[in-house]
Amino acid sequence: MQSQQEGGQRQAQGNSQPPASISSLLVADCGSVSTKVSLFGLVEGQYRLMARGEAPTTLTPPQEDITVGIIQAINTIEFITGRHFVSNGQILSPEQESGDGVDIFITTMSAGGPLRMVVLGGVSAGLEELARQAVSGLYVETYALPSPAFQSALAKVPVSVGANQTFAQGAAGPWTPERVKQERDQQQARIREIQPHAALIVGMADGPAGPTPLQEACQLLVETVKGQKDAQAPWSVLYAGAPQYVDAVRQMLQSVADVNRVDPLVSQAQLGTISVATAALHERDVLQHVPGYQRLLSWSGATPVATATSLSSLVRFLAQHYAMNVMATDVGGMTTTVMVAGEQGEFIPRVNAGVGVGMGCGTILQRVGARQIARWLPFTITDDELRQFTVSRMMHPYAAPASARELQICQAFAREAMRLTLEEVKKNTSELPDADLILATGGVFAHAPRYGQIALMLLDALQPRGVTSLVVDRTMLIPQLGAVATVAPVAAVQVNENDAVTHRLGTCVVPFGAVRPGTPAVRVDVEYSNGRQQSVEVMGGTIEVIPLQMNEQALLSLFPVAGVDVGLGPGERARAAEEIDGGLVGLIIDARGRPLVLPENETERQARLLQWLHVLHAEA
């Protein structure tokens, strides 16, 4: 590393506008476990990935400064390129004639954890689901705490307990004043346990308990602050309740909260305004409190954005640009994301904060149980060994698997992380569009030693149907490119096409419907571009790989048996109008059926898993 050089070179101090001509960009993606930095530059008039570096994210002592990890990753790029980008703890900008420095520095972030938000007031099951949908594309965890008055009003059997109060008889007994107080005390304890960053207050005046739930929500916040010596005020409150009571709510919360009014939450039409307001809270209450954020901000040509926000921009662009249904999955150490963008403009995001293959392993184990994870392993494992692995991953999330056994356990956690997140995605739609393209990004994919392992993880967890292309982002660029597009859209497009999506695993054909194990499911005829032909009959319950390598194309004809569907209806034959592309794995025919059901017998299940691993050359 050298000090600042002469010749007019300057340090970036919070550039607010990008230079008129951008020749080079440094893009950092700061995750909960690792920080990736990429250098983009012009090569023969096209933006390309020049070099990349990776280092552990430095949010904990002794560094406790996110910029330290970024500089460590940049040092790798400096070593590779022989150029210098950092001097005296600052990014050198703009790029100089010597090649040192960079025109733009951009940051995306998922470090710092999610925004924790409690949903208070008249929280019906429908409003709880709407609130969850509103923040589904953000790093947010929601916790619903319906007011006692609202809960009592929803109970079925009314019970009179006083001259001016009517409560109800529920499953836990009558809603007496004592029970109401007990519920309020439990909610205060729950809030102290959650330690939320913000609250969302919902409920309309014509609800079953009238405006009382809004009043109780305010009282709960006030009492929680008064009863907690170290409570941080003011709270961040989004008010999405009855508009006629907004002034009263502000009056009640004036000493403990900043109240931001948004559209009353009554239907999906209000999700956008709540999402935007919540994203602003995430930046203010989470990102800006990340150690080193202000220093990072001084480097940036644009305000740091959440990685999920950047990814969603790119996924929607790809769906519109290529007129296809795109599914993207990003499996990180603490967060798993699945986003689906349709060619008709549909967009269904889900950011599953707290679920990942690093510190998020504990959440997965708690939610699904040891046996659900162990079912993906071709060997026997005890619950105790699985718990020990989980604790180790949570304590040392950056450590690479030390053995083939640990690698397979980690990939089993990745399957469950994606499966859990996809289930959340499906809650937001009556019918999920079949993916034409699946993009996979994240360290568990980028560092997988065999491409077949990646393909099998995606097929097992996401279970696509019909004909789908599988692409892995080995460079881990995809989450960054949406942010790049805000300042250099041409660079984002060219780097995506030239570098980010070049690792095509292959085309996958998945017959579904009445697929019966041990009987023929589909015949696949392949006509290669060189004139060679091949015909393969695939049995139900199996996977076959037909050779079709990178830079190789073929015409595909599919002949399913009666009752089996390849995308055009049960028993309907299909012939590709255009040649399909090969890939690093080949043409994959997954005839295991949908939904995928693993054998209950452990010996049979392990044998089946080993067979599938062997077919895809995915043995650890």
C-alpha cells in the first residue's frame, strides 16, 4: 500500500455525483460473514470484471469497523492488479493516468442484522400476513402482538364482567381484567426480549374492538419504555391505522416515539408505502449503526444500499429484458433470499432474515429439527453430532468445511434454508410461475467443489418443473449489480452478461404429474448441432445426465408417458423451437417426481442419495 501520489490525485470525500465518464468501479458487498469487493473496468470498450477480493466481515472486536474488512479485500485486488486504490484509509478517486484509483466506489450491505419490528394494535391474521408481505423483500423480522382488547373481541363467547366492560370466553378462559393485565405484562416482557428497532401500529375504527387496540398499542410502548431503564427513545413507529386517530397517537407517544404516518393497512394496495417507509427505517436504525458506516459513507459515490434491494432490481430487470420467469436464490451466513420475477411483471420477494448456513444454522435446526436436515445426507448422523456442527458453524461461520462430511452437512443446511424460504414465497401467491431461469448466488454455491453439487442443491430445494436453465454466480457479482445499475447501467448489463452468469450449469427437464418410480416417465430425443442424435428413456425416480457441454447446442424433443407433464399438459409432447444450451453439468433429466419424496427407510434413502450424487458427479 502506498501513500497518496502526486499529480493531482485526491481522496474521495462523499462523492455525491458520479464522474461524467466512468472507466472503473469498485463494488463492495458486505455480508454478515464475508465481504466481497470487485473491480470493474473497460476492456476493448466493454465493462468486465478485472479482479475480486474476499475477506471476513469485520463487525466484532478487535476490528469492529466494517471498512477494515473492505480494505483487506481491496488489498487482494491491489496485489492482483498492481494498482493502488487505498491511501491513508481513504479510497483514491478518480482514476489517474497511472491506473491507480477508481472512478466510483459502491457498497451493498446485508451486515448488521435485520430490522426487528413489532406489529401492534388490531392485528388480525389477515393484517399480520399483509404486514409480512410488505417487508418480505427487506431485511426485516416481524413479531405480531395483537392488543388484549382485540383478542377478546375476536373470541366467540361474550362474558359480562362489569357495568361498562364486556370481555369474552376464549380457549384460555374468560377475558377478565386480570387476564388482560397478564397479557399486557407478557407483551411487555416479549418486547424486552425482542428488543425491536421499530413498531407498526395497525387497526381501523370499525374493527371488532373499535379504536381501543390503537390506544392499547400506544400504552404498551409507553409502559415498556417506563419499565425499562436502558430503553432507547425515541422509538421509530409507523402508524398504518385509522387516519382520524393519528393526532391522538402522536400525542400519546410524544415522549417515547417518532411517529411516521403511512397509508392505513387494509389491503395489498398499501404494501408499497409501508415497504418504502420500512426500508428507510432499516437504513437509519440498522445500517447507519454498523461500526464504520460513516467512514464507509465518505468513500461512496452512492448511499450504501441493502443487498436484497440491489438483487431485486437485477432480478426484475432480467425478467423483463429476456421476457422469462426468473428465480434467484442467495444463501448467506445469516440470511437466505428467494425472489421470483415474471415476464408479465410479477415480483415475489422473500428475504428470510436469520436463516442461513453460518450463524443462521441454529434457526434452521430449531425450525425444522435434526431429522429434516439429516434426510439429505447419504450417511448416518446422530442428533448430537448435528447439534455440535451447528454450534461450530455459528461460532466460526467463515471457516471452510474441513471434510467431505462437513461439506455435505453444510449443503444439507443450504437445502433447508432455500426450502423454508421458498415456502414463504409461496404464501404470497396462489400459483408460482414456473421458472425458466434459476440464478444461484452465495458462498455455499461459489465455494462448492463440484458443479453437480450445486445443481443437486437447487433441484432438491427449489424443485422446478418443466424446462429450466440453471446458472450459478461463482463470482458472487449478482447481488451487487442492481446497485451498480443506479450509477452505471451499461456497466451492470455488460458485467452481468460477460462475467456474472457465465457459469451455466445446464438445462434441466423435470417431468411432473403421474411420475411413478420404476416405470418409464419420459423419452428424450437430442439432436446435436453437429448432426449427432441420441435418444434416452428416463425412468421415474431417477436422474439422468445427457452430455451437452458449454458452447454446445441441441434441439430437444420430449415424449412423456400418459399422465406425465413436461410443461404443456399431461402426456403432451414437446419440441423446442430453438436449440438449448449446454452447461458445465450437461442436460439434466430429473424424473424423481414433484413434490420430491425421499424414502422413509434409511438404508434405501442413503442408497438413492448416493446414486443421484454419482449421476451428477457430485460426490464430495
